[in-house]
Amino acid sequence: MFSDNLISLRKMRHMTQEDIAEKLGVTRQAVAKWEAGETIPDLDKCRTMAELFEVSLDDLANYEPEENLGLNLPPKGRHLFGLVTVGDKGQIVIPAKARKLFDISPGDQLVVLGDEAQGLALMRSQRFLDLANAIRTMNEPGGRA
């Protein structure tokens, strides 16, 4: 996992092993051994690599493309939760990992937003109402513009 992720991220960024080695203060041979799976860098080097590639440390170490439609690692803070199927009445089931990460429980209300060019998005209804009220307040006479 780690070695495959390192190779994938390095190639996505059009970097060489030498580039990585220079940024981490190690030799090119050390990077080559990490990519070959012969050794694993220490935690500090892993954390620096995760920052360099803008991915989470967990994803750098554990991301499995096969479990994620064969796609490369998403940037930090972005997630691919997998596929869902739309039911006969238009219902979908939000994947468990997404529900846990975003603390979504049965009975919670979500707003469905749409952009014809970009697709759909879900947002907690209270957060949406807070944003709408903030915008309305800004546009009222005497509000901050």
C-alpha cells in the first residue's frame, strides 16, 4: 500500500525520486527502497510526505485504489465514499464511512443542492440556514456588504 501510494503520488506530481529525496533530506536510494517496499520511512518523514502531497497520513499509508473505483488518492479533506444506487423512489443510502465522518444520524435533515454543471451536494440543513441568514443580513440596509 504505502509503496504503491508513494509511487502514484510522485508520478501524479511529475516528481522524480531525486525531487522527493531533496525535499525530505534523504538519498534517492532511500526513496527507491521505500518505493520497492524494502524499507519504510520513519513517522516524521511520512508526515512530511503527506504534507508535500497534500494527502492525509492515513491515506498515504493505507489508501487502497481497488476499494475506491481504482482512483488515486484524493487531496486532504476530500473523500470518495464509493457508489450508491438510487432506489425506485429516488432514495439513496449514504455510505457508513461518510455518515460517521460527518456525524449524520437517522432523522437528521440535509439540504440537497444542485449545480447543473457540477452535480449534487448534501449539506446539513442548519448550516445551510445559518449561511442563508448571514447572506441576508449582509444584504440588508446597514448590513456588512
